[in-house]
Amino acid sequence: MTNQPFNIIVEEHFSQESMDAIGDPLDRFNTERAGAHHHQPLAILIENPVTGERQGGLWGESFYDWLFVKLFFIPDALRGQGLGQRILTQAEEIAKARGCTGVWLDTFEFQARGFYEKLGYTVFGTINDFPKGFSRFFLQKRI
């Protein structure tokens, strides 16, 4: 290690250059230790057939043999009709076709933990007071 001082820079607005400065060497580090991995995005969208407006759906990506569901939203007017289950099941089927071991996601206490548990997801981690007074749950399902 060099004896030269380093500048520490704080950015509150991300640039692609800053992300690459962290992500590229991290990817190389991970690949050296765990082998090559391929990030493959997935979006399953809900579209209004009349207006063409996209109103929600699921967004995530698969890497290291797991699908991570980053965003999942069903509008209030469309809940209770099985749409969420159809979309999540479709994501699981795509994950299987990609050779994934499982699916993981997170949800807040005031969101949909029970929905995921009914579909076979189990909690593997919890952060209390995130946000204050609520918990955030991390769930997984092996497929």
C-alpha cells in the first residue's frame, strides 16, 4: 500500500462514472472468487389495454443463480384478482428457465409479507425500525 494520502469524495447524486468506479472492480473481485456471473434483467409489466399506460408490475434481475425482485407493485384497483400471484409465478418460471436456484426479495411490514408467505416464501432476515416503528423483511423461495 502506498503512503500517499487519498481523497475521500462524497456524492449524493450518482453518476455512471462513479458507479463504474465501484462496480467494475467489485465485479472483477467477485468473478475471481466466485466465478463468472451474468446479470440478466427481468421486467413483467402491467399495461392498460385501452391507454397503453404501464401501471405496475415486477422488476428484478438474476445473477449468481438467484432472481432478485427489486420492485413489485400491483395498483390497488387490480389487487385481489390473482394478478400479483400470476406475475410472481411467471417470474419464478423465468428464473427456473434461467437455471436459478431461487428467488429473493424484501418487503416492509406494511406491505405484502403475508402474500409472499402464502406463495411459499420464508423470512431469512429482518431489520427492525426500518422505517422507525416498522420492520423490513427479507424473504426467499427455492425453486
